[in-house]
Amino acid sequence: MIFEQVATGGCQSYLLACQDTQAAVLIDPELSRIDHYKGLLARHGVALKYIVDTHTHADHFSASKELGKALSVPVVMHRLSPAPHADMRLDDGDMLIAGGLKLKALHTPGHTRDSMSLVMDDRVFTGDTLLIGGTGRTDLPTGDPHMLFESLFDKLLKLKPETLVFPAHDYKGRSHSTIGAEIADNPRLQKTERAAFVEMMQALDLAAPTHLTEALRTNMSGGKTVAQMLAEAAAKVPFMSLEELSARIGGNSGDIVVLDLREKEAFEADHIPSARHLPRGQLELRVNKELPDPTQRILTYCEVGKISTLAAATLRELGYTRAVALDGGMTAWREAGYPLDS
């Protein structure tokens, strides 16, 4: 078997492939590593058959939807997953077969309602149900400490002690453990009575994961992250440098309309000379009146350059094909010492 473990911060994803058939399975991919996964597939000369998310992730952005669409590969999740982009939904005991690889799904809820683990041969991919030296938290949406207790003590811990444990997260640089080692050393598994275990989980008082709302929103719905939207907009929009804009407005060039997209108070405090004020929230509603000539060159700017990139992309979609965004935004203009009006 070909086996690659890919760590992204504390996130762990896994590429498995059958050497005889070159059929591969990718488990818990992370959005920022899409090119890395494609490179691994090419390096090993394998064909991806399934992409699996062990649960709805709350602390990172899943790459499943984007990879599935790009490679025409089905996305696999538990049947209780809310994600609309899941092409195949597994029940407890269902098995995925990719060449000589056979992965059996165990429904292991508790961290989330749709959590599942994948058992194959000498190993188990536990998602966030069982971690090295810990367990998944139960205080996030659909978490339940009673369910987690049953998933651990009635299912995972009944696997053979030598079974290798590969979780979806580890923040201490560890690659794997075993069921036996976790039973012996995992402090959360020492609470073998349900009431004591539930009380422990309810008293953890953990900080919320970074990007919790955005991660849940995108992973549950298949929607886009803000970073994705910005990257897609930037790919469609050219930019103008601070120096270029300064030269154009300094030369009293009339061939460019400079739009300040910030709120009124920010515009009145300071703005680029000759700029016109058109708040981003009113752009689509006022564009026909404010910009009657679609052949004009239009430059958009905001405070740091993100909103203006989205706005320039919108203008291009509306037919203003010469729209550009200022590279760096008002903050960069101000810090570079260029002139200001107020």
C-alpha cells in the first residue's frame, strides 16, 4: 500500500493507494493543500477514486468539494452529514473498496453527529473522535458527550490493541498511536464510567476554534470562504500600482475615474485627490447613474485592498471591462506619503 500523511498545522490528512491497481483514497483533505495532493497523485501515478471527510470540520476548511469537482471524484461522508456536495453517504458498517483497499465505516458520533471512523487492515482513521492523548470536544454544534462515550468505549476501544490510530488532528507533531497505547495512557479514557466521562467533557471549557463560524458555514453548506472569493476576484482583475495612480492624477489625466468605496466618515477624513465617493454597499444600486460610460477606465480602492478587489470584479461582470483595483489600498497610499484630500 502507498501511504502518505500530510500535516497542515495540526490538521492531518491521508492518501492511501493500492499498488496493484493504482486506486487511491484521500481522507480529510485541507483546502490550502489542494496542489500538494495533486502533486502526490502525480508522483505516485495513482488515480483518486474517493475523497472522504470523516465529519463536518469546525477548525479548518475542507478541500473535498473543490477537489471532487476538479478531479470528478465522488465526495464521501456519513449519511447524517449536512453537506449538500456529498456524493456518497455511508451508514455504519458500509465499506468503501478502491482496488485492494477496503475501508469499513464506523459511525462514531459525539464530536459531531456525522462523525465516522474508517477501519482497514491494521489501522483506523478516527477523525476527531479519538485523538492521540485526547478525544474530540463535544461542545460544538451537534456534539454530545454521551454519544462520544459510546463511540469510544463501545466501538473504537474494542478494536485490537495493536490497531494503529491515525486521527484528523494532532498539534504536537505525532503521526499516529495505537488503540492499546490510548487505552493505557490517554487521560480522557481513564474515565471509564459514563457519568464521570460526561462530567469531564462538560467541564473542559475550551476556547473556540479559529474560523469556527466560517469553517462550519463552508463545510456544512459547500459555500465559499472569504479567501476563496478574494482569490477568484483577484484572478479576474488587473491592479494599478500606487506610483502609476499618483502619476495619472498628478498629470490631471481625465481618462480614469477613481472610486473610494469606504464609508462616508472614512472618505471625509481623508481620500485620494480627485476620488469620487461610492460606498461598496451602494455600488450595484447606483452604478448606472454614477458610471454612465462603460468604456471608461475605473479604479476602485478601499482601506486595505480587499473590498476594492471584489468591487472591481463586480464592475467587470457588470460590463465595465476596464475596471482595475488599487494595489494596497488607502493604507498603503497613506503610508507611502502620497497626497491626501479631506
